[in-house]
Amino acid sequence: MEECSTTVKDSIKHWVLHNLAVPQNILGGLPPCPYASEALLKKQISLLSIQPENIFSDVETSLSQFLASGKKMFLLIVEKG
């Protein structure tokens, strides 16, 4: 389990700011996730990369750490082996 690469982080940042935080007509003018951009800007998002063969143990460990961290969002990125 390790922190995601800069490329992955940049892609996720773009996705949050340009998709999740943008109001959508289908949602009555609300963004899909109105809290995502604030959580991103306040560094309240955990981004970890795990290998598929370790998924269950790493997810359990990551979620335990996340719950104790006080962060607001957890994104799990699974790298192809």
C-alpha cells in the first residue's frame, strides 16, 4: 500500500473539481458531490494505491486508518498487477 502517483492525484483532482463539484441539470442544478472540492482543498481526502492481491487486508487497514484520521473522503485506487 502506498500513496498514489502524482499523475493519479492530478487526474483525481481534475475529476473532483470538474465533475463532482459541477452542478448538473439532471440533479436539479446540484453537483453530484457538493463536499468533494472542499474536502480536496482542505486535504481531507486519502488517496492510496494497492495491489489486487492485497486488496482485502489493505482495505481493512486503510479504512481503519481513515476512520481514525478525521478525513472526510476515502478513494481506493487498485493498480493492475
